[in-house]
Amino acid sequence: MKRPIYLAQVYYKIANNKTINRKWLSRLDEIFITTEDLAELKTDKDVLSKLANRCGKKVDDIDIDINSIKIISEHGETNDRF
């Protein structure tokens, strides 16, 4: 099944897992995503790893909470492999 590829602004918060008193930091990044569904994005490992990489952290070391997305444009479709 082909899925559309979107360029989107993702508003999210990150916090370190290893600390007792977590300090949440708000961030905004533009990345390519394949869905508009916010619940599906929160569990998508590819999106979470992209956001963690943008922060310079590992996915296992931080918590990522995606607040909202804003679709900028559509850039074609994925292959039939998905």
C-alpha cells in the first residue's frame, strides 16, 4: 500500500530518562513523515529516532512527547514495500 510523504513541522518535548527531576524542553523541527495521525506518529520508531538524532541523543535515553504537527507540503508516495 502506497502512503503519501509529507514535509511537516513537528512540535515536540524531550526529557532525559536518567534524571530524577525531569526538565522538559520544547523543540520544533521539520522532518518527512508518512502519516497525519498524531497517535501513530507517537509510536513510529523511525520518526522518534529522527527526532532523537536531531537532539543529539539516543532514543533509549530520552522521552519524546509529540504535541502537534503542521503539514507544509506533500512530496510523492512511498514504495509498495510497506
